[in-house]
Amino acid sequence: MGRVEALSAYRALLRATRKTFAGDSFMLTQSAAEIRRKFEENRQMTSEEDVQRHLEEAREASHFITNMIVQAKLNSRGGYEMKPGKEHAGATLEVPSEELLKKSV
């Protein structure tokens, strides 16, 4: 049961990052590596309670990535624009500072 659930949670996280970071090869690569690292780190876990806790964290992370992150893209005018989807309805928008955006480029 835990193995099937873990694989399902792993795939859901990868799908969430592929959708959220579509077109951003750096974020796609880094997020996939981090997801893999976290699952590998917990591969030998045997406690059912710990397994279920980590699976719940993976489900929450997938939900957060899908519903709470909108990637801003640099437009031709030198500004950033975002296109929130219906899954972002009702979310609070937080725009990172220009300083943070410059560091990430």
C-alpha cells in the first residue's frame, strides 16, 4: 500500500511542477531533482505513521505548487507578467521584490 501511494504522490508532484514551471527548464530540472532527493531520502522508512506523514506532506506540496504558485515571465517591455489560472482563484497574490527577481535571473 505505501509503495503504490508513494509512487502516486511522486508522480503528482512531478505533474504539478511540470504544469507550474512549463517552459522554465531550470526550475523543471531543479524541482524534479529535489523531489527525487526527498523521496530517495525516505525510501527505507518503515514506520507506517512516518510513511503516512510524509505522503500527506507530498500531497500538500503538490496542492501548494499547483494552486499557490504562478510563475511570472519577463515580457518584451522589461516587466514581468503573470497569468493566474482558475486553480488560483481566491489566492492572495504576493509579488516578489525587484531585488529578489533580479537575483533569480
